[in-house]
Amino acid sequence: MIPEEHKKRLQEELVQKLHNPVKLVVFTQEYECPYCAQTRSLIEDLAGLSDEIGVEVYDFAADAEKARVYGIDKVPAVAIVGAEDYGLRFYGLPYGYEFGTLLDGIISVSRGTAEISEETREKLKGVKTFVHIQVFVTLTCPYCPSVASLAFKFAVESEMVRADVVDVSEFPHIGHKYGVMGVPKTVLNEKVEFLGAVPEDVFLEHVLLSARRPEYVL
């Protein structure tokens, strides 16, 4: 899945940027999941480039209890887990533009901290109610990774934030449910949403707005 000419550069980047071990927990199933095999292959290829990346693979049906523990409700899915589970999930095949989102998530989890402003970090510390972020993307969208990566970074920085990145082309029924007519589209706590790429401070304001709606329970 990863071209040979890119592997050396990726190895060098991972050596420089991964500070602690990361576990990629992959959920697949054999039937009715056209991208499960590719997702597993991609994750195993990536893990082969760094001793800091481990992989666990589970069958969504046979390992239903494990899926419940990780909060996985569709496949293919990848949970990015470090010293703790920060709540980073990618649903779909993290390829194309979204391969960068996967890498950013791995790096943030490995470090246990994200590259965001100190002001944003301090404001996230004030979040006291759960915020569930869903970022809907496609693998051909050049604007999606910036929003998806921010969602992952916020989840690393706040134990009250969970972030799902969802390839809407792979889960069209979910796109229909949330009225996704363009990407990136972000939905927070089922109640707050915005369309398009936004800067960090604007995304943060939506997170803070969602946190002020205590009727939502994660």
C-alpha cells in the first residue's frame, strides 16, 4: 500500500517524531467490507517502518466485546492508542490525503501532546463536559486533513474530547444521516456543525459551544 519510494522518507520522519510507542488497533471483517483488507495491509505496512508502532487486529463480529471497549460501531476502523486511549478513531481506509491525518494522529499520540497554541491548550483544559467530534471527509479532499488533524489534536489535549474521522464515501448512509453535501463537514455532539476548513481558534469556539450543552451524554 505504501510505495517503495516513500518508505525511506517515512521511516526517517517516524524516527524523528515518535517519542513513545503507539498501538494501532484495527477492526475488520471478512464479508461486506470492501476496504477492510486494504486498511489492514496499509496499517501493517506502516507499522513495519517503525519499532514504535504496534498493531492489533480484531474481527468486528467475532471480537464484538473488544469493539465495544473501543467504541467501534463500523468497519474498517483504526483506533490510535498511546500511553492512554485519547479517543482518536479513523473510520474507512486512511489513504490519499487522509494518510497525513493518520500520521498526524500517530505523532500526537506518541508525544502525548499536540502542536496547538498555548491559548487553545489552556481553553481546552476548561472543558468539563464530553464533546464528541465527527469530521466527515473524502480521500480526495485537499482541505479535509487540516480539520481532521485538528480534531485529533484536540482529543489528545483534552480527556473530555473524542474525535472520529469518517470517510463519508465509504459510509454513505451516515453521510445521509448528517446531511453531508460537502466536505469537510464537522458535527459536534450531534447539535453543533460547520462546513469547510476553519482555523484553530474557530474550531475551538465550536468545541467550547458544544461543551456548554450538557444535555448531551457521551
